[in-house]
Amino acid sequence: MDKTKVLFIHQEITPYLKETPMSLIGRYLPQGIQERGKEIRIFMPRFGNVNERRNQLHEVIRLSGMNMIINDTDHPLIIKVASIQKARIQIYFIDNDDFFTRRKFTIADRNEDFYEDNDDRTIFFSRGVIETVKKLNWPPDIIHCHGWITSLVPLYIKRAFKDNPLFSDSKIVYSVYDDDFESVFRKGYDKKLKMPGIIAKEIKFLKNPTYANIQKSALDFADGIVFASQKINPDVETYARMLNKPILEYQGEENYVDAYNEFYDKIKEL
């Protein structure tokens, strides 16, 4: 019997970024799932404050080179990779000079002002992961998204790529964290993200792309939901429970890997 394939898409992973509850899950959950017999791939943005030399990132030429058009502008896609040797895991980084490399911070500048183009960065990252998985020719059974910068992946997989044989049987798990932001993505986000197969009425929340609406839209296209923080946005929690989809409640540090592993098995059989 083939191993279950789990694609992890993370906003934060330590040691590449500072330790947070989200980045710690990014580091230890994939390792734990691999140790339980599943095959994994891991992606995150190559934020400008990820130290390439210390973490030994290097470009994967065979995967790089694609241009993605966002709002009528070409953006080169660069793929880099690094390994955490003791864990025997490899991380793929989605990179682009304008969106990531030249910034010295993650989602906000040194004055803690939310980057105005975080909407475009979300589009670029989500599409970049999917295009890279296509090049790897690796069909995931489970796609687990962590953090709002991954929020378009469920939509793209379930609509724009639903007929691609790599993703036609993939199930989506979406984790909700306490990663609220007060800013609103720029007007027109719902139009910029469009691809063939996406219907306007199905992304109604994204006409007003607040944090809560971005999360609700992701949950609309998820097969399973994880409450990854003890306290999450109450509006998002209420909406998630209303959907009547499988939910994994918040898990403590001691048993979360086993709980997630069992949840993946449950979602895979839906």
C-alpha cells in the first residue's frame, strides 16, 4: 500500500523564523508525521529575514524560472531548498526579489505597518506552491495549510486545479490560528486572484478582504478544519462550526502530532 502523501504549506517555520506557536508546529509537525510513516513535502515563503547563508538555502534551478502574472505584471518564481539534517526533512522556499528577498521583515515593515502588497504576495505564494508541486509531479493526498498567506490554496486546488490529476483526489485541511491582522487587503483582490474555474459568487467574502473574510473563504473550500490556537477570531470560529465540516479542536503540545495524524486519516477517507 502506498504511503499517504501530506503536503505542508506553512507561513512560518523555525529555525528559519523566530519561534512562535505557529513556527514550532511548522517545524515539528511534519517531522512527526513523517516518523509515523507518511511521505511529506514542506513549503514556506522565503521571507527576506530568512538567513540564506546560515540556513544553507540554495536555488533549485530545475524548478525555478516560471513567470506568474499578477495584475498584469510578470513575477519570476524562484525555488530554493534547505534541509534540517537531524530531522531528515527538506523545506522548499517560494522566493521572488520584489515580494520576499528585498524585504527584511515578514508581513509588516520595521514600523509594524502591514505591507500594502500582502494581497499580491498571498496570490504569488499560493500559486507558486501549486506550480512547484506540479513540476515535482507529486500528488498529495492531504494538503495542510497553516497561516493566512496560504489562504488561497484551498480555492485554487478545489476550483482552478480540480481537473488536474495531481490534485483531483487531494483533501484540504486548513488550520486557523490567532494570527489576526487589522488591515484590509486592497480593493479588487477578488478580481486579481481569479483563474479559470473560479466563480465570482463562490468568493463573495473576498470582495471585502478582511482577515475574517479571508479565513472564511479558505474554510469554504477546506475538507477539514483545525483550531490551532486556544483562542481564535470568534467570527471565524462561529463560521467554521456552522459549516458542519470535520473539526479538530485545539490540541496541547504533548499529543498534537498523533491527533493530527489521525485527523489526516479521517479526512483522506471522506
